[in-house]
Amino acid sequence: MRTYHCFWLLFWAGQPHQSFLTPLSKRTSGFPEKEKVLVLSGNSRQDLHRSKRSWMWNQFFLLEEYTGTDYQYVGKLHSDQDKGDGSLKYILSGDGAGDLFIINENTGDIQATKRLDREEKPVYILRAQAINRRTGRPVEPESEFIIKIHDINDNEPMFTKDVYNASIPETSDVGTFVVQVTATDADDPTYGNSAKVVYSILQGQPYFSVESETGIIKTALLNMDRENREQYQVVIQAKDMGGQMGGLSGTTTVNITLTDVNDNPPRFPQSTYQFRAPESTPLDSPVGRIKANDADVDENAEIEYSITEGDGYDMFGITTDKDTQEGIITVKKALDFESKNLYILKVEATNTHVDPRFLYLGPFKDSATVRIQVEDVDEPPMFSRPAYIMEVKEDVPLNSVIGTVTAQDPDAAKNPVKYSVDRHTDMDRVFNINSGNGSIFTSKPLDRETLLWHNITVIAAEINNPKQSSRVPVFIKVLDVNDNAPEFAMFYETFVCENAKAEQLIQTLSAVDKDDSYNGHQFSFSLAPEAASSSNFTLQDNRDNTAGIFTRKTRYNRHETSTYFLPVVISDNDYPIQSSTETVTIRVCACDHRGKMLSCNAEALIHPTGLSTGALIAILLCIIILLVTVVLFAALRRQRKKEPLIISKEDIRDNIVSYNDEGGGEEDTQAFDIGTLRNPEAIDDNKLRRDIVPETLFLPRRTATARDNTDVRDFINQRLKENDTDPTAPPYDSLATYAYEGNGSVAESLSSLESVTTDGDQDYDYLSDWGPRFKKLADMYGSMDSDKDS
């Protein structure tokens, strides 16, 4: 049979066998006398069955929380190869080996150096080996063994919460579940009763109880009333060891609140309430507050107030203040001390949320009586109407009465009243009022066509107390009378053709009337008597408020009579009849065969159609052509004028020459006085440029004058900048555009002013090739070259 190596943990019932007994360096008095031996063996399985001993494979057992001063003895390792001659050496490795657990390498005794806590680590796994000291080779295979920590009751029960909060409705039945508390014990629940917890109540009886096994708290008293006591504090104890003496315990606090139920009806603290209200109290204003008390809270205490009966049922109203649960009595109709000075009301308060479970307690409402005394105040006069509407004809004589307003003092004293007109509403003082009887009369003439309605305000005040006053609006409508004659709807000015035929319609007339007509206006038209027989025109009334003017003869001559004035009489049909005479102006004009006007006399005719677009364009073109002709003529005259370059031999001036075109020579130059550049005030602002031919005339542009000592270059640069930004300045080669003459020319500069800037002599022989115009220049500069050559 093959050999088998293993650890044996042997518990000897009696004295240890002599072959395994080895002395211990340190023993603990607190442990049993039985020695724990773990045997390293090479025998077969059959050798494991030994008589007179019990065994458990590869385990040591050790109690936690050792408090002795010596090392705690754990057990002993022993190999069957150990002959006791010290040739073997025992080695320990694994959890805590060498630190927490040490081994005697000669004897195999294992000891714990520190106090162990099962709650921190309940099991330690180690490995043991026996080696030969001389060779260092193992004589047994490495084997694993376990050290288990036996639990002791060193942890008290701990509740999951330090404080529990719970609530139940008031008047709950006995045995109603409240809350469950839970405590845990860190000790080993599989070893003894160290972790077996039972619950008990230390504080809170006789109101509550707790189940010892589950920790469920229940009610223990019937009809607990929130209104008597709302908060309860219960202390629960959890004890291990099954509650036996010597067990450890822990406590927790449970705060229990009774929640409200609507088990209390509202109740008025008094049966009658007294209030006073002045008769001038505005509508919807509060008169007083009442409140019914309710022992409940939140929505169970919400109350709705109502007026159920009384002689002031329609005079007053009541609402609920949601914040204070008070009933607010308000005025619904105006109070009048003289009419009624006492009102008696019955007010009822009712819970809005009623719990049917408590209806047996009675109706959840209450009622009270409210007496309201109306107080007399000095009231202003009261008009008989809220507003007055009056009518008056516009032709009424001055100081005519048009109506009357009436006001009385509503108080019992019946103080006399005086009337007046608020002048802010009648700035022109068209109306006045009798201060004693309130009759309104006119003080100025009325005109319906100017103002149809007059809105004034009348004030009524007590004579004894003018501060007590009231106002009323008075609307006065001005009625129309036929006091305006009809007139033309517009100014009529027409024409008649010289070749007109008889009975030809030349104009249709219409009229308007400022007066109002109930049945509509009916106008009649006729010629004035002085023109009815001698006029060259006739008038026909169309009976529809229009009339037509017709020619009476066949031809008209504008050279004989250019204008006719036709008087027309317009009348209305109202009473009294009003009429007016209007004049129609008729001009005689030349017309084509279709009757279209061509021309009239010298006096301009303002025709409604105006000038045509073609005629306006033709007139504008003529004006433009005329202006262009004038400008060109002035420019040509200005060009013909010649000024000598040098007036006399004594008058020697520096000249800046500008050329109209390249190579023009002296014939095309115009001189500029350099003194003018040095004295800008001497420039004639009205003088146009003489070196260009302007296409159009521009107004002379004034520029800021420079100082007398301004340098020429600065002056030219300033003028150059001004002309560059001037939209009316054309891009000509002129003094205004270039700083120095000749810049930009293909032929370059011909002036000797810039000769000093050249490094060498210049050749001007090319001037001879430019033609006769440059012959003089060629001779001048050519001779200079010849002089130099010589």
C-alpha cells in the first residue's frame, strides 16, 4: 500500500501518551489540561484508527479575548519521523505565522502572542512542515491546518437606529401596529446564546407593548386622544443570552406621535356677537370677524361659515379666512341708518371634511347670533338721478332755463343744499345754475355745428357743511335749427370751348349744408335774377341735389370775353328757408375737334387734370438746354481772354505753369501768381478756374483760410486734400489736383524747378522732334546744353 501523509488533531481523553508528551515552555492556566497535538504521519489510512482517543482533522480551537499575561497556548505539531534527538526542525507559515502565531522549532508547540477577536477574524489558515536540520530537506510534505476562534459573549446588541420615529392615528384599537425595531449582535449565532436577542419595554407602559421575539411595538391602551397628549417616548431594550442574567443589552428610543382625526366638531365660544358699522361703510368692506374653535388640526379643523337666516340675509355676506379660519362679515348692499339701523343674523360654522366614523358624536357644526348696529354719519346730498340728460335748441335766447337738477340731504337734519357748476367741465362758462333751486340756464350763445354735446358737472353741497358735497354729470344736447344756408361742395372753375355747341353740358354742381336734416336735405338750384335773362349759359336743376350748367349759344370768342362769372342761387327746403348765392367761373378756351382744351387766354387756367407728363418733360428739357448754352458761352468767352505771362520787366514773379494737354508749351499755359499762394486771403472766391472748361456751373466753394506764413507745400497739400474729397471737383490736371506741374505726364516735366534734383545733365534734344510748338523750348534748352559743352 502507498503511504499517505496528513495532519492529525488528537484530543486525549486521559493523560497524554508518553510518546507524544513533550514539555511546554509556557502554559496557560486558563485552558484545559488536554493537549492538542497535530501529528505529521507517513502511515497508511489504516493506521489512523487508534484506540482510546477522538480526533478531528487538521483543526485547532482557541478562545477569543484572552486576557492573561503569558502567551496563549494553541497546540502542538509532531511528526512520526521525530526521534527526539533534535534532528528535525518545525516550520510554521500562513495567516499570522511568526507574528500572531509562533512555533517552537524543536518541540512543535504553537502559541498565540496577541489577544484574538473572533469578530475581526474567526479562522486562521496555516501551513506546517518538518525539515532535517542537517540537510534542510523536508521529511514530511507541507500540510495545511486551521485555527478556529471560539466565540465568547463580548458584544452587546446594537439597534439599527439610535432613534425611531413613528405615528399612528389617535383613538386606534388596542394591538395596532406602530413600528418594528431591530437589534443585531456581533457574536457568533451558531455557538451558544451569545447572539440570541430578546426585546422588552423599559418606558412607555401602559400605552404601548413590544413583542420579545420580533421587536414589534403595538398599542396597549384604548382611546388614546391626541387632544390630551400627542407625543410619546418609548424606550426598548434588547438583551442577548436569551434575556438571561449576565447577558449584555442595548437600548433605543422610539418617538411616537398621535395623528389627528376629525373627532371634534367646531364650537363657537359665545352664542352672540355684537358689531357696529357706519352707514357709509363701502361695499365689500369687513364689519367684523367671528371664529368657531375646533380642537382638531390641519384639514380636520377647516371651517366653512354661512349666514342661514336673519333680517340682514341679503345685506351682508360672510367669507372664511383660510389662514386663521375666521369668518369675515362684509357689506353686500349700501347701509342706510335712516331706513334700518339694526340687523340680526344667524351664522353657522361647519367642518368641510367630516369623518363618517365619528358621526355618532353628533353634528359637526355650530351656530351663533350676530347683531349689527348701523351708525348714523353725516352724508353728502344725494341727487334724484345718477345722471341728467337735457336738450336745448341752438337758437335759444340767453338766460333761458334748459332743465333742473335736484339733490337732498339724506340725513334726518335735512340741511339745505346749494348748487354750482364745476368750471373745470365748463371752461367757456356757456351754462350757469341757480344755486337755490338747481335750474340750469344758458349764459352764452349755442352753435350745434360747433359743438353738439356739452358735458358739465353739477356740485351739490350742504350750506352748513360745504365739505359734504356730491357731484352729478349733466349731458346737454344742442338741437339743430335751420340757420345755415347751403353752399357749393367745392370751388367750381371750369371752361367752355370756343367751338362749343348750344345746350352742351360743361359742369355739374353739388351742394352741402352744415345743418342737420331729419328727412334728408333737398336743395334747389337757379340762376340769380340778374343773370337769368342775359347770361350766355343756362342752369338745369336735376332734383337730386345736383344741377348742370349748359351752353346757350353755339360759339364763344375768348378774344372778346375770356371769362364768365355765373351767379347760382342755392336754397334748402327747411324752415325757415335758407339760401345763398355762389359764383361759378367759366373760362373760354381753344379746343380740338374732340373738345379737348388746347389753350386759354394769357391768364393761367388751373385745370383739375393739370399738365400732362409729356408737357412737363418738354419744359424741363428746354430749361436744361438753355442752361447748358449759357455755361458753354461763358466758358468760351473766358478762354479767349489772354493774360501775359509777365506784365513788365520789373514785375518778376515765380510762376507755376499748368498745361491743358501735354506738350502745349507757352501758348497753352496760364500763369499763377506765387504771391497768391503765399497770401490765400487775396484769392477771389467768385473767380472760377481758368485752366479748365467746366461742363456745368458749380457754386464757388469757400475753404478755410490759411495763416500768412503757411508754406506753399502745406497750402497745396491742403487744397489737394480738399479737392480730393470735393464731389464737385472734376479730375483735371490743374493746380488743385497736382502738387507740382508735370506729374503724371507722358512727356514728364518740362520745368527747370526740379532740375536741381537730378544727379546729371539732361538731354533736351528730343524737344526738336515735337514740332513747331516746342521749337522755342528746344532752342532755349539746346543752347544751354551747347554752352555747357563749350
